[in-house]
Amino acid sequence: MNRKGDPALTPFMQSILRPFTNIANAITKDRYKSLKLRLFFYIGTLAALPLIGIAMMSYFWVFNILKDEFRAHLRWQIEDSQRSIESFLQEKLSGLRFLANAYSLNELSDDAILHTVFAKFRKEFGEIVDLGLINSEGIQVSYAGPYHLKGREYSNQDWFQEVIIRGVYISDVFTGYRKMPHFAIAVRKEIPGKHAFWVLRATVDVEALNRFLSSIQLKEYDDAFIINKDGILQTSSRFHGKMLERAALKFPVPAQDLSLIDYKQEGGGRLEVGFARIKQSPWVLGMVVQSTASSRMIELFTKDVGTLYLIIILVIIGSIANSIITSSVVNRVQEAEQRREAAIAETEHTSKLASIGRLAAGIAHEINNPLAVINEKAGLMKDILQLIGDFPNKEKFLSIVFSITDSVDRCRTITQRLLGFARRMDVSVEIIDMNETIKEVIGFLDKEILYRNVRLDMNLSENLPKIESDRGLLQQVFLNIANNAIDALKDGGTLAIATGKKDEDTLQVIIGDNGHGIPKEVLKHIFEPFFTTKEKGKGTGLGLSISYGIMQKLGGTILVESEVDKGSTFTVEVPVKASIDLRGL
Amino acid sequence: MSWTKVLIVDDEVEFAAALSERLLLRDYDTKAVYNVDDAIAAIKQDPPEVLLLDLKMPGMSGIELYRTIKEFNPSIEVIFVTGHACQDGDETIPREAFDCVMKPIDIDELTKKIDKAKQSIIKK
């Protein structure tokens, strides 16, 4: 009888199964890269946010403290200078008053005496340019000094009117007749018993004021000057104009005794401006300081290079630590996911085999019943035809009946293999010698090996431990694999079989050939049921699938390596003590 | 040797009838019944030597029927007929059952098994 297998079934089942393969490789490497980047960014941000917050808070604290301190310093400096200038002026005025009281009008009207007094006065107080006495009519009666001012009339000048009213006077700075900057101070002296008076007047060199201003320690862009109520500079200023010119100030001069202004420049910078009135004079002392608290802050940071380096190094260390943490976390996630995927793929494979098994068994059983009816009816027909005598076309009928029973036989082959595939294999564990088991398998293949002129290369390891497993099932597996190997060989190829120990609990049976090998895309499917590359009718596509199921059941596994045109190697790992997986197929 | 008395129990009427006829043609004293009740009645009335029993039937499974029959007539040898594999899981053939054949049946195989069963009866 001619057994041709199941040509129609194989491609059909394959087309059903194909969509379920290769689900596992869905997740790409890019996903982990972007996960790493995101994690790095989140951790970095989380770590940096509170740091930045604290840094900003401390910046403002320090800034405010600096600002207060700075203002206090400015105030202290300006008050100090103010007091110095005031006491300087007071000193001069007191000197003049003393002269006016100590000497009589007549004495001072005498040029010779006045000269003597002037010389002494100058020696004592310094910076006095000249000294003169003016009578009630405003005529300079006597004069001591480098110029010739005797007889000059001042009655219509403002300062003369003021000294009459207030008794004391300090002038703006002027160049006057003498073309050199100075200012005048004057005191009025009543003549007792009469409604008359005289005025003692001295001029003072502006240098004296400059000396006070230069004693204020100024930075490069700072400025200190004296200005009068009309905005005319009394001393020269660094940035706001020359002496006796209108000051180029962008801010008004306040009238209070002392004021500090935080002035915002158009360019964006800040100025700290302080003004202080000088008593009994028309003057205001002004200080303009450009190096405010904010500029001082920047100085603090840029000057201290070490801090900057420290910050940079800390940021670098933080980034490195962050990236190490991130990549180790992501790598673990990746590993876990890959393990899970592998497990899912494994489970999928097993459960696929199981459901295919149940499906196959169901189909086989359902087909077997009508097939049995056909078989018996055709058989009965055959029996009757053989019993009765000749009649027309008897031979034809007989041959028809025979082809029916032949077809039924073919169907039976298929359904019985299907049932065999689905069958719950009853495992009967016994103590077996692996090498003996292999030799028995080779016994089945002897004829094939001889006929195909295959070289058999046996390399069985001595001293293998006896194992507890199912001899029949193991032989089925080895026979399947060895049969495939022989099929893959050209005549004269080599079939290599080796046994060995993988570890204490596992033996290895390696069955290799140097045949045509298995292409990669085929290798993925070889354990799937109904997958076959053999020509129609030669293979059911169940052999390796069943073998895989058997090894699963015995607690072992099958590994494959293959290279096209070089050959394939199947490694069957058999546990020394079979752990029977009762889920079965 | 006298004709062996065979009873076929199978709910698949066409199958049982045809098989019965074929065995008759091969000189077996064969009768076919198609349900459990008829089977029990037939056995009580005229016990066969060999019983061909379908493993799956409506009403009572082949295994249960087997146990029932063995209770009141333990001398009958039973050959199971199954559409499944003979070692099929849930409905494992009882060890003491004589044999098992798979559908579709190879008639020569079946007659050999029947003859073997007859021989074992004679020995007893």
C-alpha cells in the first residue's frame, strides 16, 4: 500500500499558525534609550530644583544684607565728611569771631596790625587767602593779602546784605576779582552803643574743601562733590562737570538734611546717591556710588574662582552619578522585560502546542467515526464482491472498492498521528543507561545508514550516571532528530552522535550532521506543529514538535544550532532525574 | 471449533451493522446493538463470549458499561473500540480489559484479537 502522508493538511495548518509567531521582538532598543534620557532629565531636574531654590534664596538674603550694609556705609561716610566740612567751616568762623572780639575796630583798621593778625591767623588756621575789614557803608577799610583791594566797595553786593541780616555768612565758590576759586566767610561785629557795625571778611582757598573730599575713599567709578542750591558745582567732580559749572545730574538735589537715593540708570545699572546739607553754608555734599550691592555680588562670585570650579566639578560628578544610576535602572528594567518576554514566548509556544494538540485530537476523533463507517461499508462491499460469482464489471467494482479502502487507510495514518501528537504521553520512569538507549536507536537506523552510505561518528562518554527517565519517549526523540539528520545529509555525509555531562544534574546528547543546514527564518519555526520543509507526503511536520513536547515533559530541552550548507547540531538536554511536567500536551 | 459469539455495542448504527455483517461473513456468530439498555438486555438473555464495546456512548460510557457487565458476567472478554487513541487520557482502558482497537478498524487485526480472546476463554 502506498502511504503518502497528509499533503493538504500541512500548508493549511501552517497558514493558521503563522500569525502567532514572532510576537516577542516588538520592543525596540530606541525605547530604552529615550527612557534613559527621560529618567536622566527627571532625576537631574528633581535634584537641581531645590538646589536652585536655595541658591536663589541665599542670593537674595546676601544681597539684602549687602545692600543694607552698603547703604549704612555710604551714610556713615557721607555723615563723616559732612561733619568734617561743617567743623572746618565752624572753626574758620570761630576764628574770625574771636578776632572781631579780641581786637577793636581801630586796631584792625590799621593795615600794619591787620597784617600781623592775618599772618598769625593764617599760620594758625591755614588756607586763608586774605583778610579784610569792611565798615557799615560797605567800604573795605583795611586789607591784608596778596591783592590790592583796599577801598573797594561792597555795599550793593548780596553777601554784604546777608551778613548784615544774619551776622554770619559763607559764600558760594567764586573766582571774583582774583580769578582763582575760593569762597568768602564773613562775620558782623556791632559797635556798642551805636547803630553801626563792621564786618570782618576772609576768603578761603577751595583746596581746603577738595582736601576733605579726597579724604573720602572712592572707587573707580564713584564720585564726591559739593554743589550749591542752584546746582552749580563748588568743587570739581569726576563725572558730573567742572567746578563752577552746572552739574550734569540726572536726579534732583533734595532739600533734606541727609538723603540716600537708589537711582536706576537708563542703561540698566544702579547708582547709590547720597546728599547731605552742610549747615550755615549754601552747600550740599553729594556722593554718587556706582558699585552697588548687585555689582558687589557679581564681584564676589567672579573673584572667587575656586567656588566656581567647585560648582562645576559638583555638577559634573552629579551628572555622572545620575547617568550611572539611570542606566543601571534602565538596564535592569530592560533585562527584566526581556526575561519576561522570553518567558511569555516560551509559554506561548507551549500553550500553542497544547491547543494545537487538543484541536488535532478533536478533529481526528470526529473524522475517525465517519471514516470507520466508510471503512466498514467498503469492507463489506469487498467481502460481498469476493463471495459472489462473476458478473459484468466485477473487477472494476473491486478496484474501486480497493481504492476506497486504501484512501481510508491513508486517512487513518493521518488521524492516528494526530492522536499520537495529542496523546497524553504516559511516562513510565525507569533507570536507564543513556549510551545503551542511544545504541538501540542506532539499531533502528542501521539499514538507512548503510543504504545511504552515511558515516556514523559515535562518541559516547564513559562513566555517565544512570538516569531516571522514560526510555521509549527518549528514543522517540533521538530517532526523530537522527532521522532528520540523515534526511539532511547527502550520500556519504557524516552523522555524529555524542553523549556527555553538562553538569551534575543534566546529561547532553548531541546529534549533529554536516548536511544542508537550516536557514534562519526556518529555524524559528522548526518546533511548530505541522511545519515541514520536506517534500509533500514525506513529513507531517509533527516529529520535532512532538519531540519538543516530550523533552518538556521530561524536564529537559532541545537546543539547535545550524548554519546553511555547514550542517545542524541538535543538543538534547536530559535531566538525570526526570521531573515530570504533568501539564502535558 | 464452534462459532465465536460476538456482541457489538456501538451507537454508530451504520458502523455496527456493517461490522456485524462482515464478521458474520467470516463465520462469527455476531449480533449488534446500538444502545446501553439493549446491550445489557442482550447480554442477560444470551451472553456473548466476546464483546466489542464502543468507548463513548450516550447514556453510559463504555467504561461504566464494562464495569456493569463484568459484575454479573465476569467471563465475557471485552475488546474496546475507540475513535481516540487506545491509551487516551481520561478514559483509560481498564487494565483487565482484553484489548483495544482503533477506528477505522483493520478487519484482519480485529479477527485476530477476537480469536485470541476466544483462545483465552478456552484456556480458562
